[in-house]
Amino acid sequence: MSVSDPAVPDPTVQQQAQPIDDRVNNRSQRPTSEAFKAFMASGWAPAEGSLPGRDAVAEYTARRRRAISERFPGERLVIPAGPLKVRSNDTDYRFRPHSAFAHLTGLGVDHEPDAVLILEPVDEGTGDDGGHHSATLYFRPLAGRDTEQFYGDARSGEFWIGARPTLAELEARLGIATAHLDGLEAALTKGVGAPAIGGISVRLVRKVHEDIDALVDTARYNTAMDPEPLDLSVFDALDDQLAEALSELRLAKDEWEVAQMREAVAATAAGFEEIIRALPRAVAHRRGERVVEGAFFAKAREEGNDLGYETIAASGNNATVLHWIRNNGPVREGELLLVDAGVEAESLYTADVTRTLPVGGTFSEVQRRVYQAVLDAAEAAFAAARPGVKFRQIHAAAMEVLAARLEEWGILPVSAEEALSDAGQQHRRWMPHGTSHHLGLDVHDCAQARRELYLDGELAPGMVFTIEPGLYFKAEDLAIPAEYRGIGVRIEDDILMTAEGPVNLSAALPRTPDDVEAWMASLR
Ligand code: GLY
Ligand code: MN
Ligand code: MN
């Protein structure tokens, strides 16, 4: 091959005329004449004038920001919503803000790509609600219909994606001062430096928006006092403590959040009814699990914002695969269908519910036996949960029931007592996951909380968490009698802790074997 052969890149060849990132526009022509620009920026009705009222969430978010202000007086706190995420080329995923941002602003649905909440330190007691900070929400406001952005920006222009809020509208809704994104860089970097010389310490929710990470890193680097090259990782502890505090702030839900959880659970219950109605079509379809997934998804989009996580629609042996989200299998009469699904409300709070349904409408004797054991474990866990009890006790109560049942069936290779000891744990072959997790804006909520406040923490009023024991007997598991193989059961409910004890928010979805059969009969 010679150097002139086009298959061999010549390292001396210059960058080609059109940058590679621009080529996504090669499929169409863009008018660029001044006549077109002038015409496009004229002749539109003026935007509506009246401002919206205050969102009900605003008084709650003010309290949340006040609590965080109390933790970090004198420091600038930076909470980004995150950027649009590219699916491919010029096609984005639907936007979802970071949960910490949603929690402190009250913004849900697709609000607002690239936005950043800054809590700016002020003199003690002179901030918002007498706190140590004043909050400003920086975002890209709606551009006027007389601007090029209106029709020329396919990612943010109203012409392409619909109206978005103005600065005044979000300020009115949220009760937070707002400012244009143009002022963000100055606001983020102003005065950053070591407190010892009068600089401002910054704490950032990292890995949400890489541009913001870079801005903060640069500001820290440029203003550091140390004459040696600065190791930026020394700041990790500051950022980690903020992430931890924001996560722990969400451990107990306020009444507005509990109402959102109830809404998400109600929509989820409606979604499960749609699944039962769709079962005849699922059985007839070669990929019946997709029929199940789609029936639920339709309800999630109709009633809420989206799914809170990918639906698990797992029939027969697939029900023993814990994270089965491929959902491309058939749904057969006689099998158990395990569905783990949750609707995310417009506020972004999500339910997380599992029901295991006999596809034909009635449980076989062995299916009912396994199902009843899981239900008994769930009931024992529920009975163990009360304020002041350690979170880990919920799991322990469920495991006692399951280990005893596995021993009774001759499945455990050791006694239940031995299995339950730290040195044993053989029962976990068939129940390998945790029994509970906190639930809220994230399906696995409060994930940055310290262990002493999570697993080793005490249950307290306002906490919302799942109880979700299961038994999973894989078809290929030779350690169990053949009659159990290919059966997977999980029952998952969403629990609110109150001063009087636990409340099952998802109790409207039937869960005893008889009630499940009656429910299915009533909908088919
Ligand atoms: N669906 C995820 C979970 O149950 O934790
Ligand atoms: Mn689940
Ligand atoms: Mn769960």
C-alpha cells in the first residue's frame, strides 16, 4: 500500500473543513438569510402576562434549605440540576433533574437542564428565613419570541421544545430568587479561597454536571494559598459531607412528600390493574413480558412523570433473576409472573411495588406454599417495624420466617438457627437481597447516608421504606427439590413510619393468595 492509499490515514492531513461535531446537521438545510431571521422573530403573540401562584411545596423546600444552611454556615453550597444527557448524536433523553436539586427547589418533571441552586453565605441570621444563606436559582429562562434562540435552538427554544419558565415565573412559583445562567460562573467563583485569608469555602454536589465540577475545581485551584501544586482531592471531603448531609436530610419525609408518595403509589396500583387486564394478550404474545411492561408504562406516563426505575416483568424462571429487565420472555399459563414496578409522580417521588401473580388466575399448591412463606416474612417484618427499632431488625424478622420455612421444607442444609448465625447464612442462596431500603425521590433513596443512620439507624416517624422479602428458586438449582424449581416470589410494599407505627401505603394492592386470586378474577 502506498501512502496515497485512502485506507491509510496520512498523519500530515489537516483537520477536514467541517468539524465532525457539526455533521449532525448535514441531513437538512438551515435558512440563514437576514430576511428569514427577521421574519421568524416577528409576528408572534406576546407571551402571557400573569405570574403563577406559589407552589404548595415552596414552604417545605424553604425549611429544607434552612436545615442545610444550619449545617454549613459561611460556606457557598452548589447544587446542580445536571445537563441534558445525549442518547445519540443530537437526540437527548428526557431530562430529569438530580434528586438533591429537586428536593431543595421543589422542581420536578423536566425542570431545568443546566440549572444550579446556589446557597450563598451571608451574615449570621440575615439570610432566607433568618438562616445563614440566601438562595438563588440560576437557569436558562425562556427566550422571547423575538429572539433567535426562540426558533434557532432545538434544545432550549420554545419553537422546538415548548415553553419553559421565565425568571419571574419560577421565582413566583418557588419563592427562590432567580438569575440568568449568564451570571453563574461569576457567582460560583467569586471570592473562592481559603477561609483563613477571607476566602469563601465552596461545597459542591459533584458528578452531576461536569462543567460545574470543572468551574469549581478551577476556582479552588486558582485561589489556593499553597505555593505547591495543589492536590484537588483535599476538597473531596467537603463535597462528600454535603452529599451526606443532603442524603440524610431526606431520611424523614415531610407531609408534602408523604402526599406525593401516596400519589405515586395510587398510580402504581392503577398500573398493576392494567397489567392484569393485559394478561390474556400477554399469554398470546411471543414476548408476553413486554406486553406486561408496556401496560404498566402506559399508566406511568398517563398518570405520572415516568417509571421510577426499569420495570421487572418476569415470568416463570425469569422471576428468579433479580434484575430481570430484559423482559423479552413469554408469559405462560401456570407460571408465576413477578412484576416489580413503580410510577414516578410529576414531583419525581416514586413508588416501588412488587406483586407476584399466578398467570392463570389461581396458585398451584406449591406456588401457594412459597407465596405464603414470603407473605408471612413480610408480615413479620411489618410487625417488627416501629419507631426506635433499628432498621436492620426489619430484615432480621423476615429472615427468621424464611429460614424456618426452608428448614421445614427440607431445603436448608443446616438448621434454621445455624443458617441465621453470621457463620451460616445458607438461606441467603434463595433470598440474596436486602429486605428494605429507603424510598422517595430515588427508588434507593438516601444512598449517601451514613450506615449508623441507615442500616444501624433507628426507625423514626416520616421515614418511607420498602418491605420486600422474596424466595427465588432457580430452575437450574440442584440443591432444592424439583417441585420448587423455576418459582420466584417477591412481595414488596411501601411503608410509612408514623409515631403510632407503620402504615402500608400500598395496602390497596391485594397481597394474600386468596385476595390476589379474587383481584385477578374481578379484572378479567
Ligand atoms: N425495584 C428495585 C427494588 O425493589 O429495590
Ligand atoms: Mn422493587
Ligand atoms: Mn425495592
